Amino acid sequence: MDGVPVGYARDRAGAETAAVNAVQALTQAGEGRIRMETVERAVVARDPGPGLRRSLGIGADRAADRDVVNLVPAAVSVLELSRSAARVSVWTVAVSRSSIGDGDPASVITAWATHTVSLVWEKDDWKVKELGSATGPTPEQAVAPGAQSPLSGALESGYYSFYIN
């Protein structure tokens, strides 16, 4: 829908793809690359939770600037799945390029985060109901089997994405 992917299958792979694309679409809108209203129409449930409403507010009416933040999904895992809802973990690395002041050289920063996306099946598609984010884990952090971590369960590749030009 207007450049934001929609139309996911009502299964595990559909929920994974919807979650990854929603996280990326919200990031693109937060950077002013696409209009937040477009993202809302495409991927947001009719009654979003407080975390998602905060994310929507960040990108509202934001103009694009010269700084660059790209969010690259590394892995995705379905934490819960039913016919009407899903909870999906998306582990990402954000790569940011910006200058502190005019004329300063650009610096590059990376940050790892885990996004928990709660989806509902609405209007024959997966829609985002709630979104939460936490810093980490970084690749260097050891994750013990059975530990409460987005990386301790079954993982799928998260490395598929779309870009808004």
C-alpha cells in the first residue's frame, strides 16, 4: 500500500514477514522517508497499544534530513501464534551515519535491539497492535540455552527488507 508491503499469509511465515516489515516501515517513517499516515493505513491495527502509539508519534509530520539510520533485521522468531494473534521477536542492528555539527566528519554508530511486535489478524491481514523495544543483545553476548532471550528459541533469517526511495 503506497510502497509499504501488505497482504501476508495467515501463518507463521506471514506473521514473521509482517513483523519485520512493520519494524522497518516505522523506522523509515521515523526518519521522515515516508509519511507515518501511510504506515498507519498499511500496518497498524484499529486500536494500537501505548508503545505503538508512541512510535507513531515520533514520525508524525517528520521531514527527512541528511542523517541516515538504517535498520537491518538479523533474525526473527515467533514467540506465540494463533489464528487471531501473534507475538514476534525481531532482532535488529541499526546503523546510523550523522555529523555532530555542520562541517564535522560523519560518524557511524551501530546499535543492536530486539523489537517485540504484537500482531492481530484484522481485515484479512496481520496488523500491528503493540510494539516494544529493548537494547541488545549484541552478538558478543552469550545466550545460554533456555534463557529468556529473543535468541534462545527457533530463529529464522530476518535478512529480507524493503527500502523506500
